[in-house]
Amino acid sequence: MSRHEQCPHQDARIVIDPAFKANAPARYAKLRELGPIHPAEFHLGLKGWVVVGYDLAREALTHPALLKDATPAAEALSAAGYVLNKPSVGLGAQMMEADPPEHTRLRRLASAAFTPRRTAELAPRIEQIAHDLIDALPTTGETDLVEAFNAPLPATVIADLLGIPDEHRLDFRRWSSQALRVASPEHRAALTGLHGLLAGLLADKRRHPADDLLSALVAVRDEEDGRLSEEELVGTALMLVVAGHESTVNLLGNAVLGLLQHPDQLRQLRERPELMPGAVEEFLRYDPSVERSTSRYAAEDLELAGVPIPRGSMVVVALGAAGRDAPQAEDADPAVLDVTRPAARHLAFGHGIHYCLGAPLARLEATIALRVLLARIPELELDVPVDELEWIGSGIIRGVLALPVRYRVG
């Protein structure tokens, strides 16, 4: 079957439920054998299409008729309980849910505040946080690595970056971890809590600016041409929080779990820590934390790989599945985790105009955090069988809720 041949089983709709997500790589591998695109059912019974092939994924992520504007799908979304054009609800008015020219304006203004210099300057602080978290552990024992290391590190980094005061950080971390888990009962309350917290902090930053990202966003809002509205300002801050926290928590978790399941790869990274930047690209390819893209909607009738996609249809891209299908170096097996893989190709940060603005920060955090973790903890192994791990059951994020390990600090 060619990479763009039509799926022969269009009536066999797959259901993206907790059981599917827990074993997503194997499920997507079987789907890729049948074709690059499949009908699917998502949270709250929403129906659409999921793209699993690399070539078609790149096409879908840049297709001019697959837009973030959900108006053509309004009836189906309303039936599932979603309300359109309510910017104070959910992630608000921000660039992940916008099309040009609004997207172009929002991204340009956000980029003006979230600069490469600001990201690069975080490196010493990220390293300090990683060491502090390991210093807080008993010398030997058992722990949940998500709670002890993977979650607090990016939460502290993004809180530092944004300028979140200490008294708000416990709520900030809790809400950030719940905001993308769309089937959890805490999901809506978490988004509402974050929205209110950030709105209040942005008002404070306007009165008392500091050297942090929220203050920089306020400056962009108040000074630049094509300025952000107040709702866009809050939505942009909320997007940076959610995208910059939960995705990195689970990037670290999936990377560590992959290494624990492949001791030869773990040994190579311990012996050759200079491999870590390339290894992070391999982790992003092999089991990315953002399992699939946010939704796009067909603005008109179209075809993908010969499959008719009616106007108003929801289309998502399985980013992890596409990474397992991406062309790699000659004789390289894409099904294998290989930390020495040269220039691993993937779509973990998307493709096209919606390519992740925070990709440099995610790479920096993962490279430093994993290097410190492996250097400081020479003995690390799972404390439960892999099949007993509980995975996040809904939403676009892939990762384990807890990662019980036995360890020894060196």
C-alpha cells in the first residue's frame, strides 16, 4: 500500500478513549498499516478524522482549507457541549485557535515578548532547579518521579519566566496540570482558575512592571502597533502556561520511561552525555508528549489521500504516529528508540504557521533536566510493571499520571 493510498476501512471508526491512549503507539502502528487517515471519535462523542501518516500529516498541518475557525462545525460542537465565540472560556483568545490575519498578528506580538534571549537566559536557573529537586530526595528509596521531578521542574521554570508570585504557585501548578485533561472533572475549574489568576497578575504587572514575561506581554499590549486586546492578552498568557507546562512534564516522563524500558539506550546516555540534545529529538519523535494536534476544521469539501472530507469535518494529526512514520537516515528502524539517531525527524512541535513558539524552551528544559537526572542518579529503575502504569485518559497530552521508581542518588 502506498503512503497516500485511501484507507480501505472508512466505516470502521476508531474511538480515542483512555484504553486507546494507554497503548497509543501500538494502536497507531496498526492504523498506519491500513492507511494514512482514519475516521475517529473523540471526547464527548465528537467525530472527525485522524491523520497518522507523516507525509499526509505535513500536508494536513498546512492545508489552506483546514482552519482553526470552527464555524463550519458549529452544529456538531454545540451538540457536544462546546460553545463557540466565548473567549473568556477555555484557552481564550490566542493564536493556537486563530487563522491569518489574526494568527499572524497574535504570533508576532507574542514573539516580541517571548524572545530567544529570554529563553537562553533560563539555562542556569533550569539547572539549579533540577539539582535542587534531586537534593530534596532521600539518598535512596522509592518515589513518584512525576511528582518529585518531572512536574515541579517545568512548573517552576514557567512560573519564574512569567513572574508568578510564590503565594500563587501551588494553585498555578495544580491548575496547569489539569487544564488539558478535557475529560477530568477539574478541567473547566482549572481553566477558570488560571484565567482569573493571570488576569489579576497582568493588571498588577501594568501597575508594577518587572523583568518577566507577563510584564513584557503587557508592554506589547500597551505599546506596539496592532496591540493585543485585554482578552487576547490573557489568552496568550494562558496559552503559554498550558503549552509550556504540561507538555514538558510529559516529555520528561515519556523520555525517562523510554530509557527505563531500553537499558542499552540509558547506558549510552550515561556514558556519552554529549548525545543528549540529539537524544531529546529522538524522544520527541519516539513518544512525544503532545500526542495529537489541536483541531482543524474543513472550510470546504476537500480530499486527503483520496478520502472525501466534508465541509465542517474535524481533522486532527496524530503527531506521535507521524513521527514513527517519518523518513529517517538510511537503514534506521523508526520503530526503535535510538538515542544516537542522527537528526531524528518528527512533527512533535507541529508544522507550518502553528509551529510551537515554545519549542526552544522545551528542548532546553529537557536537555538540561535529563542530563542532570542521569548524572545525579546513577541507579534508576521502575518500581511497578509497565502494564500497571496509569496514563492520562483524555485530551491531546500523552503521559503517565505517576512514574513510580526505585533510585539511588550518587
